Amino acid sequence: MLLILRGFLFLFLLYHILVTVLWYGFLGGNSQQIFALLRDGLWILLLIVYFFVEIKSFAIYWKNWKNLRYIFLALLGISLFFSYIQEKSFYDMFVGFKYGFYYIFIFLSATFLGHGLAKQGTKKIIIEQDDKLKKFLDFFVWTLVSIVAFWFVWQGAKILFPNFFFEIGYGPLNDFQFGTNPPLYYLTWFGGTLRWQGIFSGPNNYGYFLVVFLPLIIHYFKFSINSLKEIFIQKTNLISLFVYIVWFSAIIMTLSRSAILGTIAVLFLINIGRWKRHWKVGIWILIAVILGVLGLSLLKETSTLAHITAKFSSISYVLKQPLWYGLWSSWPAIHHNGNILPENYFIQLLIDIGLLGFALFIGRYILLSKKIKKLISWEYWWKYITVLSIWRIALLLMWIFLHVFEDSMVNYSFFSLFGIIAWYIFSFKKWA
């Protein structure tokens, strides 16, 4: 199963290039949703096949974490009901679910895959399972680093050979426009500064990806600066230094304020002990970061004003109709039938599913946090669940400034890993 997941990982991370080259470059770009449906269909097919493989132990799996599944089903049911009352089409409800809640489904379904990995058995079997998952994590982390490093080459090639990339499906320098060829480079505004998006559909999505996995990267690549000599003598230090330079440079080059703020949150949480000991230095660093974000906001003046206007104007929609508007009423629905752009994930939920749906969403988040908290005590694996959970806190900050769940490349790669490890740890704690 882990071998199949490796194949899925490559599919998830190379999805944008595949769509751009195959669909826009060779097939003209009509009905590009077919690729997304094929990808999602493959994931569901994997779950169906795995269900029949593990059908004898499915009842055991289903008895655990039932409340999370019930809340998700209630959230889905209420959202569809509200949307139906608002006379939303089936298409609106389907796409609204995909962009609003499909990442929750990925996480929950991945826990079933983790259930298959964490089978009770002899000590030898458990050690073998541990080794397999550790090797998969090694492969996963190095794949992430390799692809981020490759993205620098890819971005540089776009500058040097723009005509080649135009021929294989990319469009001119611009911002995202639904249904058109993805831009060769994104700009802070028309005629503005270049923003790096790697091989994602946009720089904010790329920034979201980089922040998602930053805690895992910092945990995996240890770095010590006790002495300058030590940096260049120790091989592990040199590797870690290279990875940090690549990763943080990529974050900065996205020019994404939400990604930078998310990065600050991650670094603070990982080094919270150091901040307490050196709080004066921490204050100066915080001031410098705030000035940097303000400077970036001035660089992106047009974008900044648009974001602020969108946030405040969208609050009026919630006040006018606090119960619901129905799925696919606000961003990213503006690329189709919608006209509300809140630039805030919390407000987006309030607009689409109303106060009751939002309460269920928050309840699910709190319940999941309690479940995860109980897992942070299991020898080797607790470190991974901890670093993956740190991102969830940074996410609360990013939600204020951005809609971050539209990119399925990130959702699949992160939430599938998160779900597998969470259930793997849960299973062993249950047996202990």
C-alpha cells in the first residue's frame, strides 16, 4: 500500500504540470475539470479496493473516532440542505463541497489507510511496520525537498526560455483567470513584481504548501550553529543548511504575506522555549518582521487595498443573512456564478454554510484537536504528530488572510500523511 501511496504522491505534486502540459498544451484546455475528476476518482477507487482488502477489520476501525465522522456527515448534510433551500444547483453543491470540505474527507479516509498499516501482532511484526513507515517518511521528506529544489530550476527556465513554456501550455505574465492558460509568472499587480509559484497554480498556493510542511522539514533536518567551523565539518549540518536556504528562499519569493506570517507562527511555536529565554531579542526580531510585512504590503499596494476592501465588505453579507447563502456562494465561486470575495476563510464559511454550519465546523476542529493531543506521547511517532499539528495552529492565522484549501495538491499530500500517521499512533496507543 505504501508503494501505491508513493505513486499518488508524485501524482499530487506534479498535478499542475500534468494539467498544464497535457490539457492546455496538447488538448486546448477545454473541460479541464476532467483531470481533477480522474485524480479524485483514483483516490476513491483506492479506498474502495482497500475496503474489500480490509473488510474483516473495518468494523473495528469504524468503532473508533465515530464522533469526528458523524460531525463531518452532519456538516455535509446541513450544508447541502441549506444549499438546496437556496435553490443551489447540484454543480454548485458539488464544487462547494470540493473546495470547502473535501480536505476533511481526505484526512478521514487516510485514517482508514493508516488502520491497515497498524495491525496488532507480534513485536517483530510491529517493528517491521515501523520500519516500513519510517522508510516511507524518509522518501516523502526527500521528495518534498527535491521538488522544491527542482522548482528553482523550473522557475529559472521560464525566464530563460519563455517561448518554450508558451508552447507547452503556459500563458503570458498575469494573475489567475479561470479557464485560461496558467500564467508563466504571477505578478503582484499588472506590470508589477514577479512572484514565484513553483509548479503550483499560484504563489499563495505554493506558500501554503511550504508552510504546511515547514515544521516537518525543521524536525527532520537538524541544524546546529554552535560554531562556524562545525557548520562546514558536519555533513548533516551542511545538508540541513542547504535545505533551509532552499525552503526559506522559496517562501520569500512567493511574496505571500500569509505564508510569511504562517512561517513566523511555525518558527515561534517550534522555538517557544528559546523565545522565553531570549525575549528581548525576540521582540526586536518581531519588530523587524512586522516592518518587513508592512514593506511587502506597500510593494503590493494595489493587492493590499483590494484585500482589505474585500474583507470588510464581505462582513456585511454575514450580517444581512447570518443563517446561510448556500455552498459555492463566495470565493472561489467568483470564477463561476458567485460574486462575493471575502479573502478570509472564516468569513467564507459563514457566508456559505451560516452560523450553524460554522459551529459544526469549529466543533469538529476542537474535537480533532483533543484527539490529536492524546496521541502526543507515543515514543518515536509523537514527534511527527506534534510537528504536523503545529501547522494547524499556523493555519488559524493564515485563514484570516487567505482561502487556503482550494489547492488539492497540498490537501492530498498533507492530509493523507497526517491521517495515516495519526491513526497509526492511535492504534498502538489503544493496544498499549
